[in-house]
Amino acid sequence: MIISVWRYSHLTLAISSFLLLTIASVTGIFLAFEPVIEKSRDYKAASFDTLTLAQTVPLLKEKFPGIQEVSVDDHQFVLVKYAAEEGGDQQVYVDPATGKVLGIPTEKLPLFQWMTTLHRSLFIHETGRILMGITAFLLILIAVSGIFLVVQRQNGWKNFFSNVEKTGFAQYYHVVFGRISLFFILAIALTGTYMAVYRFMPTPGKASALIDESQIKEEPLKELSEFTVLQQTPLSSLQKLQYPFSDFPEDYYNVQLKGRELCINQFTGDILAQQNYTKTYQLANFSLRWHTGRWGTIWALLMALASAYILFFIYSGFAITLKRRRGRSKNKFKAKDARILILVGSENGGTFKFADAIYTQLIRHGEKVFITDLSNFTAFPNAEQLVIMTSTYGQGDAPSNAKRLADRIRQYPQGQTIQYSIVGFGSRSYSRFCQFAFDIEKLLQKTSWANPVLPVYTVNDKSPQDFSGWMTEWTHKTGFSMLMPRELLEPDTADLKKLSVTSRTNPDEEASFIIQFKSSQLRHAVSGDLLAIYPRNDHRERLYSIGKVDKNIQLSVKLHEHGLGSSFLNHLQQGDIIKAKLVKNQHFRFPKKTKKVIMVSNGTGIAPFLGMITENRRKIPIELYCGFRNRSSFTLYEPFLNKQLSKGNLASLSLVLSREEEKEYVSHRLLKNSDAILQCLKNGGVIMLCGSLSMQNDVMKVLEDICSVEDPMRLPELVAQGKILTDCY
Amino acid sequence: MKLIIKSLIAFSLFFISSAGMAQTSSYKCMIQMNSYQGEKAYVIISLINRKGEYEKTLRVLGPDKQWFNTLKEWYKFQTKSKEKISAVTGASIGGGDRAVVTLAIDSKKLNAGYTLRFESAVEEKLYHTKDAEVPLTTAGLAAKTDGKGYIRYVRFSGS
């Protein structure tokens, strides 16, 4: 809930200000180069920091008889303005120690003038200034809500700068760039806002207004260099000094220093009046320097970079939002008004395709439908029909967006009778086919309000026939009209890439073989990712773990007699080309920073590890426990692993055989080595599991036993911290 | 035909300006502003002829062309005459500040019925067409002239 508040405000603010923000950022990038160009001319004199006004002011008056004022800019260049003998006013940069002319200031480029006016006021004067002020203020709120979103994403302030989970380009860099540049953007926004607000504050009084003209003396006459106040003031604190215009006694030296303004009697050197600058004024000056980057070249360039980041944020932010909106939460009706509810459970979004298709059809027929995640189950006062479409995760578990369903059903007993129908999605090749769908059925049977309209329907391998079977039955029973959506009849061929077979082995005694592909389109595949292949060019998809070996995608395949995927792969010969899709598997990656990795596999589960071991350039000690039935099935990997051992990429190898010799499973072997396992976990090492789900269960039980020696609570924690990684099927 | 006219104009302009330059006098002028709240003021100093019409822009104190149209009377003359003013622009002047400028004026215009007009405007505030007016006479330039708007007074000294 809290997340959505921050996200919602972050998005609302961004939408309401993005147009003006874009203008401000683009012009801001350009304007940042103005101080950089200025500074690059470097008229700063070497003696600048040691001089006092008593040395500088008389000298410049002597060198420039028509002198009107001397000023020091943010780059500490000393500028003299004087009436030239040949007529007209002149401005030159000088060396304050010698009066030597160093250069002539150039006029502000028309481009910068134009950009400044656009940046400050959009060419629409006061209204524009107020608009840009509001934009700056919104930027503060965007930055602050952004900071909180990062904190939430990273589970606390402590992890603010720790690794970000890599999910899609826009999302990843939105967060990664965000964390660094947020603070610079906040500085831009705060100073910009303050300058806008400052316009409505009273300006500080002028020292000249405090002069009592009747008290001005003309004696004792002093030399300019003898004026105490000039002797006590270093040149570095000067902003501007105006020489008296005439010999009239009421004329004076006007001196603007960093913190105050003075009027000095031109004959006696007495201070006629003094005005300290207010805090609000000094803060405005400070804001101006920081906001414009006049403080220094590096800061100015950082400002330019931060402005460029804002543009990237605008792009990536909207990209993320569009992606998030697509397919989901496009609800036309509210949950409380809906007659038909579609609740979806899906781990990687596949089931949404089906749910969305029927949602769209029902809406088109004018039905009041509401679609959401199973975890969002709540009170639905007007619901008559409930359709649950869900996949199953692992061995019969709830997908991550359905985990809270059981609790929520208990929490929200519905007030009226609701008819329901459950559709389970899965593949018959798993023993617990559609288990979670049946579990939901049991949950609903216990309630007083749920009435089944149909038994649980299962859809094997996203089969359109299976789905259309349910659809016919459901429309028949409920009276809603629907046709099989065409998009479900066609295979999901988006993102398919070409791969060509570079080499393969023949099936060994255990019918296992290795096949390698190369693909210019899949160079970014990483060991641990999955390759989805479509053996019949239809909706049926098979996933294989990738090991990246010598830049090739390598799969370890066990040939099953009627296996759809394995026999398809077995028919391939060197040079053949197939189409497949890469499925990223972020949670199963070789850890970048760890002291030790223990890899545990059985059978073809060794596939991703073969890639990870060859890529172990940092020589992190890896211990591999691999289980096979017979020694002969290991011969496929033996030469390769021996080479890795001799190279030092692999620290140790434990071969575990289940049908020969010691006849044990990897879990047994781990238990035997429990001291080493415990040591590894205690030192922050990582354990990776890949293979069958039953192996995962056995190994997890063993790990639980090993951990319970130390602290019974540790195993779930280790899983949560990513110290135990699993990819089992 | 057009070309001939153009060259004639160019030639005569050149003649007039070079003839004028020989007899130009420089006047140092100090503008003391009142203490007022708000943005810096744009001040324009113009030479006004005997008929009370604008003849020449002597100085524009204000950097941004976007704001020139707020000084309406002068702007009308400016757009009509298409006078080049980029050489005589400078910074605007804040409340309570003073600015010193050197004006180059044709000596023949002194004591010949001309006036120096100081008009001023502040963003989103009042515009003063005749904030201060100084008769271009020996006596007028010697005196201190009070302003009616953002300008407190104007003072000259020859050089």
C-alpha cells in the first residue's frame, strides 16, 4: 500500500510537470556550459588572494582615470569599467596587482540569452517565472518521492547504494542512475524553487538610504590608500566597488562585499553607512551560484549531467509505466461494481495472456468485469461470477502474485453467493500438474459463499483446444457469450531468435547428449538463463538451462522416449537453424562477490554450472557436487571438468552415483560433508542447486539439518538473502 | 533603381555620421535609483528633438530584448526607425543602485532645444515614459535632476 502511495505520487508529479521539466532540462544542459566557457578564459591574477582594497582601489584609479567601478565575478576575474578617452564606456579584465589589461569581456551570446529567458520564464514573463518556479517545486517532490521509492525497493536506507536487481533496461537504469543523480537534482530543484520564492520576499535595504547627508565631513583629508576600511578588506571579499562620480561631498564610494554593503566618504574614508545583507538575500545569492553552476566548472558539468539524467528519467519513467500498464490494471470498472471477476495467478505473466483475452471480450460485450492478481482478493459486493486462472509454481506452490490468496479468502468472506470456475495452467510433464488450481478449489469449498459452476479445468502446455473446452462449457453454463480469441490460437512467436547448431554429441548409454548453438542475436544470454524452444512451431514450449561455453549456448539434454523437446533437439544436426526465445533467469546467476560457491546438480541439471565454471575468471573456489546414475553417464562431462580443475576454474569435484559403487544421492554426500557446508555458509558463501525438484527437496532438508546445528531459523533467511539459489524443475 | 537609392542612403549616412563624430562630446551621467521592491529596472536614455520626438537612442540599460516592448513609447520609435542599438545596451539597474554611463552627444545639439529623456520600466510594474528629463543645455547638465519614477536623480559631469 505504502509503495503504491509513493509510486502514485511520483508518477502524478512526473506527468503533471514533464513538459516544463523537459524544457528546463534541455535549456539547463546548454546553460551549464556558459560558466564553463567563461571560466575557461581564466583571467584570474596570481596575486588575487593576497591583495587588499587599499592596494587595488588607488592603483586602478591611477591606471584608469575615467574609472567608474571595479567588480569581482564568481571566477575571481577582476573587471574594471571606465569611461575611455576616445569616448564611450569600456570594460576590461585587469591584473589587480599591476593594473595590466588581461582581456576584454565578450558579450553574452544571443543563444545563451535566448536559452536563459526560455529556462526562466518560457518567454511569457511573470506567468512563466511562476510556472517554472512551480515546476522546480514539483521536481523537489519528485526527487523526494523517488528517494523513498529507492529506499523501499532496496529494503531500507542501509542498502540505498547496494546492487539493484536487473529488470529491463528502463527500470534498471531509472533506479541505478536515480540513486546518484537524485541528490544533484534535489540541489537544482531546491535552489530553483528558492530563487522563485525569493522574488516575493522583500529585497534588502540599501546602505545609501541610511546616509545622513548633513553629517558628511570633508576633513581630515586622507589619501585613498590610507582609508582604514580599505586596508582591512581583502580583495577576495569584494563583489563591486563604485568610485564616486564627482567631487560633491554627498558622493561616496559604494562598496558591495560578500556579506554587506558600505558607503565610504570619499575625502575622509569614514564609513557613512553600512547595511548587512539579510539571510534571505544571501541564500538567494548562494542558490543562484549553485543553480547556475557558477561555483565552478566541475559543479557546472555535474548540473549539465543531472539535467541530462532528468531527460532520461522522463523517458525511462514513462517506458516503465507503459510497460506496467500494458496488460494489467486497465480495469474499466471498479472491483466493487463488477459482476464478473477474473483473478489471475501467474509467475512470469504467461497466464495473463489468456485472462486478458477473455476480459477484453467480456468488456466488449458490455459486461462489468474486473481483473486483478489473486493476492488482491477482497470484498466484491456485486460479484456474481468468479473466474480464477492460475499457474502453479514449483511443486504445487502458489505463484508469487497469489501467495496471499488463502489469507485473503479467510479475511474477506463474501456477503452473497458467487459462482466460480477455476482454470489451471501447466504442463503434464510435471507430477504436480496444476496443483495450485486444485488447492484453490479446496479453499473455496470450505467457504459458505462459493458455488462451483464447473469442475476445475486444466490447460496443458497453453493448449488452445483445452482452453476453448473450458470456454464453451463456461459460456454454456453462465450465458455469457464469447468466442475463442484469435490471438490465443497463434503461437507466441514474438522475440524468437535464430540459432544454429555448432556441435552435438550422440546420446550416451543414459541417453544424454550435449548440444551447442551459436547466435549473433543471443550474445547477451548468460549461464543460468533459459532457452525456450517450440518443437512443433505451436504454443508448446520447452525450457532448457543454458551454460555459456566458449561463447556458445550449450544445453545438456536427456532424451526421453516420447519427449517433445528432447527428441526435437536430438534430430538436429550441425548447421541446422532453429528459432527460440531467451528467458532471463535473474535469480539464478553466478554470484559476483563471494568467497566460495558450492554447486549441486543431478543429471542434466549440471548444464548451467558448466558455463559458470568456464567463466570463473576470478577463480572463486567452486565445489561441484554432481549426481548421476552411472559412471558412464559422467563420461560426457569428465574430460571437460578435468580441464577446468587443472585450470583452477573448479576447486573440487564430487561425483555421486546412485546406481553404482556407493549408490548414494548428492544430498547424502552433502550430509557427509556437513562441516564444510556449514563453514561455507557461515563465511558468506553461496550454494546453488540445479536439477530435479525431488533433489531440491532432499538437499533443502539436509541443509536445514546442517543449519539447525547453528540456529534453526537460518535457512529461510539464507534463501531470502540469495545465499541459496535454486533452479529446479 | 533601388540599388542607386540604397547606395545614396548609405553614402549620405556615412557622411552624416563621420561629420558628426568630429564634433562629439562625452558626458558622464550618473543615475541614482530609488529603493523599490522588485526586479531590476530597464532604463533608456534618448535624445529628444525640438518637436518632442525621439531622435536617437543614447543608451539602453537592460539586457533582454524580450522586455524592450514594455517601454512602449520608445519601442514604437525603435521599431519604426530600425535603429541599431546593440552597441549601446548594458545591464539593468536594481532598486537603490546607481549606474554611471558615458554618453556621446553631437556638440551642435547642446543649447539647441534638445532634451535627454530617461524612461524606465520594471517587470510587471509601472512604466514611466518621462521618469527624468534633462534639458540639453549648459545649465541643465550642471544641475541635479530629480526623477519621478524609479529614478531618484540624474547628474552629469562633462569630460
